[in-house]
Amino acid sequence: MIKNEIFFQNGDFFEDDIKWLYNAIFEQMQSGDIGYYNLVKGENIESIKSFAKEQRSVKNVVVIGIGGSSLGTKAVDELLCHSENRNDKNLIFFENVDPIEIEKNLKNLELEESLFIVISKSGGTIETTSHLKYLLSHFNISFESEKFRKHFCFITDCGSPLDKFGEDFSLKRFHIPLNVGGRFSILSAVGLLPLCILGYDIDKLLDGAKTLKDSFEAENQYELCQKALFYAKFAQTKPINVLFSYSSSFKAFNDWFVQLWAESLGKVNFDGNSVGLTPVGLIGSVDQHSFLQLIIEGAKDKNVTMIKVKDFGITTLIPDISLPHLQKTDFINSNTFTTLINAQCDATMQSLIDQDISVDLITIDTLDESSVGYMLFYYELLTSLVGIKLNIDTYNQPGVELGKIILQKKFEN
Amino acid sequence: MIKNEIFFQNGDFFEDDIKWLYNAIFEQMQSGDIGYYNLVKGENIESIKSFAKEQRSVKNVVVIGIGGSSLGTKAVDELLCHSENRNDKNLIFFENVDPIEIEKNLKNLELEESLFIVISKSGGTIETTSHLKYLLSHFNISFESEKFRKHFCFITDCGSPLDKFGEDFSLKRFHIPLNVGGRFSILSAVGLLPLCILGYDIDKLLDGAKTLKDSFEAENQYELCQKALFYAKFAQTKPINVLFSYSSSFKAFNDWFVQLWAESLGKVNFDGNSVGLTPVGLIGSVDQHSFLQLIIEGAKDKNVTMIKVKDFGITTLIPDISLPHLQKTDFINSNTFTTLINAQCDATMQSLIDQDISVDLITIDTLDESSVGYMLFYYELLTSLVGIKLNIDTYNQPGVELGKIILQKKFEN
């Protein structure tokens, strides 16, 4: 179960606003232009499961991909890697074109024990193709070899250059629906394939997302709409959205959120104005000792969403030891660390509210595939809703093309 | 060698402004109120080295600390862990009070192989004391035992509750100068002790910082002053400072910067106004696929500092392989990954400048103790300079106290 409570300053909206927003997004859903809404149906999931089954003897699951091709899988694995379902395979990412990272990744990486999943929606991402070239050379693999077909598979758009390359040499390929953008692709093969190989229950992941989608379609998600309207309304005066997640397991989830939010909502809108909301991902309680001071005393340009997990499935007690000279810390003795971290979340939230900062709280009962699927879809849906209200194309990223052109020109000269 | 080039919009200042800023900070340095400036002298460094020498047989260096007690050590170790000096000891942090993180940390952690370094400036940090209690209970250690004295040491303010506790039971203790704040403490025992045990050359680390300090005191750091004046001048209209570091090794350094910047500069100033600059840490090229779109097309409320490393000490070639259907990526073949990542840095910077975004570029020749020491002091000094111009107390953090009081009250009821 996931609960969302809202403590906004001036955050009430008229029934008409909410109705308008529901209608606008239902229209987008029904148009068929945006594909991620349909991923919850799990089409083609059987082919993913059967391929995953064949990978039982694989020791290293190696994802070659960047941005939307890596962030979602990382997020889910970090949230759930302590769970029973997770097998002991290694998950390795060739992501950044950083020679130090590449060298670290290659340590103890044997071809025979590894499956390389090459992921690129466009099929031509320079980081990903460069890694692929490097690994082919490093392991001395020819395109025609059995080794290539056995240890490599591709996830890409149907008909992309990478897809055609794979087709030429009979590689196993999975397709990303053409109308699903990279940063909205975690519930496609992009995320489901590696996660399934790692032992996660991908049906449950989709079920969690579907639970939210059904509830939303039944117009039972007032808070989601309220948040979207609120963020859009105060985009000029409160342009920074902080996600304050109380568990270190959320680090990669925060990064996934930052990409989704920044790349979707930072746009020139249909009226020609630059708009956008700046995401900041924090981890509690750690960042109480860092960014919190700025939120409390700095310019009042931030909203904050707190996430807490009720039950981590681990009961770790703070023992009843009174340290000499430190008796003032005795108040926490005999409580669990879960109680402490969640009390810190509550106390920080209260201190924010006391400063008239708009806050909402997401409480997750337990971390499992179902709640994680729900959370992924929650943020995708919230992004779409804010995008509608900001009057932008939420799903493109024209701003990053210029750098790619400049890069290529540097080498052509 | 480290070079800083500035490409600001309206970023020139009169000689008088620069002179004023130099004078203001020289006054602060000479007052003796702020201690971090003097850490470069390396007083008491011999006691750190001799204690570190005794830890040769230790396999796990375990830091129990949060915020300023952990971020700096993490930053330096991530930047340099690929270097020759780094020995093969494990570095483990008990930082967040997250039961999942605690469980992961305890895996294969044997007391006999470990040194626990408990770090808390105030001596009463609730996360740190809770971890300490837990570990004492977990390993069944009494205060009076030889085990406690052998496997634990404290780094804290002289006279703090933790210091007194250590004194009562004859534990090895190192002191943080009273006038050095936690987030400015990396070049005190807080950072130097664990880093020295891990094999790093801490003399060189201090030398790097001293190089910058000497150059600054000789008034040869125009760019630093220019940046500080620029950030302060545009604090209202460009309140977000992005640090875009082109290597995954900078992740923890970015986090260290975020704490330093947010907690130092997010303040109610001496005139009673809320001021502050919001730090964002990015990694290139990864975050070209994430946050970059927002910088380019979103609201023009951001400045960007790019960091690139000229030579990673590793030559990894992108092989001259032409992938079928992907010939358009051939332009990068036969170049090194270093050339690619740095060309991406240059291309992204050019695309930002083309959008009239104020940018500066820090070029580091090689990553070693000396350049890292320089970079740490660079950001500390920049923070102090901006703080002077913002008319704030850069060194306190009153905003986080309220949450601590609320937390304690929750348990007293």
C-alpha cells in the first residue's frame, strides 16, 4: 500500500481544474501517441521470461546503455536488491565513456560467464556503440561468430541501425515500442529483461503500475492531479522540486526521477517560453546534514516530497546502552533503526511545514516489486500531468541535439 | 596543473571589487575565527602518520560518521581509488541509519580485521552514536575491554562528550580544531586519518591545497574572485549552480560540493533576508542524457562549471571497427575514450555558451593527491568568498536545529 498526504500552502484546486486535467490526459492516453501507458499490459512479456530462463548459468548481467537505457534498471535493482527474489548474479553497467570506469568494469569479467544486453532506443548512441566496439575487440568476437549470438542481445527500436545490425547476424533482439521514449521505458524490455534475469517478479512490477493506472482512470487520484496543478501553477516562484527519500536504497531511484523530470519538463513551451522545473534528489537522513539548511533558510523557491518506508523487513534494534557523557542520546535506545529514520523523516517534514514550505509525504508500506512498479508509474504519470499543464511536449528532448552535432563536427575537421 | 577559464555573460568586475573581496577574506583569515585556512600547514600530521602505520594489518577501515564526517573522505577516495598509492583495504561507511545499509555493511565484517573510526565534531550526532551503540553490542564489546581500545578510535572536538567518553576509557583520539566546521574539515584528521591508512600521500594532498592558498594570498587568483562576485551578484536571477564533472570518479566529490555549498550559503543574511545558491552535481557524459535538456531549454536560472581531466593515466582505444548500419559512428574510431569524454565536455560547453549560459571550465591535468587537494581548497575558498559577498555567516547551520529538537520531543512524549 502506498499513501500520499499533501500539506501544501494554497494548494486547493477547484473541481473544474481537476476535471480539465483528467480529460486532457485521458485524451493523450487514447490518442495512442504516447506508448508508455500501455506497457502495464505486459505484451511480449512471455518472450522476455523465456529468454531470461535460458540465462540461468549466466553470472554477469552486463547492460551497455546510458540515460533511459540504464537508470530505470539501476533504480529498481537498488530498491530491491536486498529482497529474497534477487539472485546472486552481478549487474554491471557500461554507461559512462570514462576510462577508469571501463577498467573497473573489466576486472574479472569473463565472456563465458556473461550476457551483454546492448540497449539504445535510437540505435546509434555514441557511448553505447563505442562500448560495444570496445567489448567486441576486447573479447576478440567477430560478427559472424557463435560467441556473438550467444553472449549478446540488443534492445532497440524496430528498424533502427542497431536492430538491422542484429538482424544481419541473427542476434536475439527485443524492441522498444516506437511511441515509448527512453526515459519512460523502464516497464518495457529495457527494464523487464535485465530485471527478470536477476530474479525479480516482473509480473508484480507491472501489476503495481497497473494498480495505479486503474485507480487513476477511475478518477481516484485527486492528490496526483493536485500535485501536478500545484507544481505547474508555481513553476515560476517555486521552480525547484526536491525528492527527499528516507533510505539509501533510493539513490538510483532519485537519479531516475531527476532524468524523467528534468528532460521531460525543461522545455520551450508551445507559446515559445522557456519553462521547467528543477529536480533535486536527496537521501534522508544523510542530507539533513547537507542540503536541508538551504531549504529551511535559503530562498523559498522549493517544494519537497518526502518518501518513507514503513517496514524494511529488517528489525535492527538500537541497543539500550548508555554511553558515558552521551546520556542525552539515550532517548532513542531500544527503538529500531527504522523507527529512528522514519521519526527523522517526520521531524524534518514538520520543521519544513513550520517554515511554510509546501510538502507532501509518500508512505510505502514495504519495498517489493509491486510498490516499486507503483512508484515508477506514479512519477511517470505525474510528469505527464505537469507537462500538460505547462503546455509543452513532454516526450522530446530537442535541447541536447546541438551538443551532438558540435561533437561530430569536432572529429570531421 | 589546474586551469580555470571563464566564459561569463556580463562577468567582468572592476579592480576595486576584486580588491575589496581580497581584503575582506584576508581579514577573515587573519582573525583566527575560521580555522580551515590553517589546515594546509599539516600540524599534528606526524601523529596521524604514526597511528596509520600501526594499522598495516587492518583489512577494513570503517568510518562511522555522517555529513562532514564522511563526505570528504568518500570524495577523495573515489577520485583516487584507481591510483597506485591506494592499498587494498576496504573502506566502509556507517552513515545512514538505514537498516538495509547496516545489514549490507555487516556482511563479512569481522572485528579482528577492522578499525572503526568514529567521527563526530559535536560528539553527539544521533546517527553516529546509534551506530556506535549497535556495533558495540553486535561485537559484544565492553567499554573497559582491550578490544575497544584496539579497534576503535574517535575524531571529535576537544572536550566534546565523545572526547570525554574516549578519555575515560583511554581510547586513541584525534581532535578537530574548534574553529573548523564539519564541512570544512576534510584536511583535518577527519579526512587525513582514514586517507593515510588507505595509503594516500597526505603530504601531497596538503601541498596541493597550499599551492592554491599561496597563490591566492599573492593575489594571483582573479578567476576565483571573479566567480565569487558573479555568483553573488546574480544570486537572485541565477540561483542554481551546476557542477558538471566529466568522469564518474567525481560522484562523491559532487556530493561533497553540494553539502559545502548548500549548507554554507543557504542562510538568512545579516540584513534578515533569505539568500542562497542551489548546488546541482552532474556527471558527464551520463547527465547529457538527463539534466542537460533542462539547462539548455528550461528557465535561464543556472550557471555551469565544467570539470575535465586531461589525462586519466589509462589509454583505452575505441577500436577501428565499423558496425554494419552504424557507419555514422565511425568518426570516433581509433580515438581514446579520454578523447571522446573530453570532446563531449567541450561540445556540451559550446552548446551552453551558444545559449548565452554562463560557463566556466576547470581543466585538471591528472588526478592525484596534489590536484585533489587543490580542488578541495578551491571550493572551500570559493564558498568563503561567496559567503562574504552574500553578507552571511558561512560557517553555521542554524536551520537544521529545529528538526533535531522535534525529533527528540517525539521520543520524550
